[in-house]
Amino acid sequence: MSGGTLWHGRFASGPADELMAYTASLPFDRRLASDDIVGSRAHVRGLHRAGLLTDDERTAVLAALDTVAIELEVGSFTFAPSDEDVHTAVERRVTELAGAAGAKLHTGRSRNDQVATDLRLWCRRELREVARRVLALQQVLASQADDAGAAYLPGYTHVQRAQPVLLAHHLLAHGWALARDVDRLLATLERLDVSPLGAGALAGSSLPLDPAYTAELLGFAAPFDNSLDAVSDRDFVAEALFDLALLGVHLSRLGEEWVLWTSEEFGFARLDDAYATGSSMLPQKKNADIAELARGKSGRLVGHLTGLLVVLKGLPLAYNRDLQEDKEPLFDAVDQIRLALAALTGMIATATFAPERMQAAADAPTSAATDLAEHLVLAGMPFREAHAVVGALVREHLATGRPLAELAAADPRLGEEGAALLAPGVAVTRRTTPGGGGPGPVAEQRARFADRLAADADRVARG
């Protein structure tokens, strides 16, 4: 390839330094290099099949691409000042190695369909890796749930103690939310499994190319249906960013609870030293920085999604340079999520719980107030009336300090049978409905969750 830009033949002078500095994408799209080479190999084979490259030319260009791949892998590849993006850099080096044959690499191809292909290849690999890391975190939650045994803690609404639930039930609640994240990632992977290669700049080509052939070579499920749509579609990037943002929100909620649980006020869990930080000033401190950053970085992920949607909303067909703004948020979102998943997985795997603190908080008599009301319901009282009866007892307990069990025993509608429901450890055993937080339904849930993990691991591995 001769020096200068890919469009130098149309212009009488070279580009201004300011233009190149502002439009260059090489600093971030160079991470697409391996995918660019994979796409280029398929394109070369497609050109050969169409009679546009001789056998010798195909061999020379493929060999040059192999050399470039090795140079990139070992770090010996040298980027030139004229390389505005990774596609330019690869084509330049291939032409240096293969000569005139290398100059045919871009035949029938635009950077528009080239980058769309590269980005789908990248997403296909990286999103599946994210799904694997989500599964690893789910496995840790499941393992901790199995080890938790009969330990229980208060369940909260409005960050106020509500009803006691088994610790296993609480951990698996996060596990099921993460299962939906795996579902979303796999659904996005299914939708992005379309090859744009062959769409050209926007309208296809007059050359005898076969997009279905290159799609098959690249392992895509299908070629594009419409060339305009193929080069301008970034739905898959927006979907990926949504999946990652919602996953980040789920990690943020998980992190928020661990910040609370590991505080002295709660004392429900203790972090391993390797997964906590200290203070530069306060010697006694042990901070849950991983959990805090999982909470904080969720805003960054939501911002990436919002930013891309704003970019996309006003774009006419087909390709516009605005679409260059799709990569940095996507790359950063994947990087941040992968780091968060690894750190949280390690943090939770090495943490220990304090069942005695949890159970002391959960055994507050008022946590069983609903059980008193339901006891009256079983005796025939309408729930709204039962709610008022128990609410009055709770009010008297709080106002006078008299034990709630004593007040319940003295009420003829409850008596000793009702008071017995307030004994420590009783209320958590009374959640018996399917999916509930008591021992019976949680045992069934743990088995279902194990089955779901195995099925999802198989789905992820099949890709």
C-alpha cells in the first residue's frame, strides 16, 4: 500500500494534523487487531473463491496475515504515524509483506463492513467470557448458601427489619438475579450472530462476492439481510451495554449489602484481609472497598449506555463517523465488569459469616408479628382485623417495654400458643410456601439453583 491515507487519491493535499489527532481511533481500536485478522482471512478466502485473487496471491496474503498476527501477539508489531486505525495498520503491514497481492486485501470491502464485523467477533468472544465470570460468582453464592446451613438473618424492606429468612435464601436471591444476566448476555449473543462482511460501504458490491460463504467461515449463524442496516447497526452494542449496566446494578446492590453486613453496626460478615483495605490514618479500619467500588462503578456503566443511545438516536443511514464512539464505552464496560466479577467472587468466597449476630437481630420478637396475625387468620379472623390486633400489641410493647410474648399470652385471642410463635428461631421455620425463605422451600430452591447453574454452564460452553 502506498503512503498516506486510504483516501489519498481523491485529495490534492494530506490531512491536517488536527484532523488526524481528532479522528484517530487506533489508541482504542487496536484491541480489535486479532478480530481484524480473523475477518481479513475470511475475506481473502472469499476473494479467492470469487476469482479475484490467484492461488499464489491468496497464499501470500494469508501468510502475511499470519505474520502480522504473530507480531501483534509477541509485541513486535510497529504502528506507524499514518495508522489512523487498526484496519489501516494491518493492511499497511500486510502490503509491506505481500507486496502487490497485499494491496488487493481491501478489494470489495469497506472499513464500514470491516469494523462492524470485527466488533461482532469481539463481542461474541468477550460477552461469553463475561457470562462465564457471572457463573463463577453464582457458584460462590451457591457454595456459601450450602455452607450456611440453618443460619438465618433478618430480611429487610425499606432497610427495616421485616421477617427472618435463611441466609441461604438471601444469597440465592442474588444468584437468581445474576441468572437473568446470563440469560440476557446469551440472548444478545444470539442476536448479534450475523455477519456484516460483504455489505461494503453501504450498498454491497458489483464484484462476485458471497457474504454467506464468509459468514460460514467466520462461524456466524447468518449473513446480513440488508447492506445499509449491516454497516449502521449498533443495536448489539447498545444491548451489550444494557446487559452490562444491569449486571453492574445487580453487583452494586450486592456490594451495598456487603458494605452494611461488614460494618460494626451490623457485624453479619467478616472480610478476609486479602479482600479488604485499611486506612492511611485510622489503624482500626477494615474497609470493604471492593463492594464500594462495585456500587460506585455502576454509574459509569449506566453512563456508557446512555451515551451510546444519545449517539445513535439522530443518525441517518448508513455509516456515520459518530459510530466510532461505540467502542470506548463498550471496551470499558466489559473491562470494568470483568474486574468487578473477579473481585467480588474472591471477596465473597473468602468471607466468613457471624450467624450469632444475624440470628440475634432476626430473633427480635417484632420480626414475628406477621406470624401472630396469621395465627389469628387461621382461627378465622379477617386479616385486616388481625393486623390491627397485633399492631396494637406491638405499639403497647414499644410504649411500655413489656415483652411482646407476655402481651400476646395475656390476650385471649392469642394466649400461650400465640406467644410460643415469638420464641427465638421459630418464625424462620414457618415460611413454608414454595420459593419462600424457610428450610423446606430453601432446600428445594438450592436443588433448582444447582440445576440452573449446570444448564447455564452448558449453554455458555456451547458457544
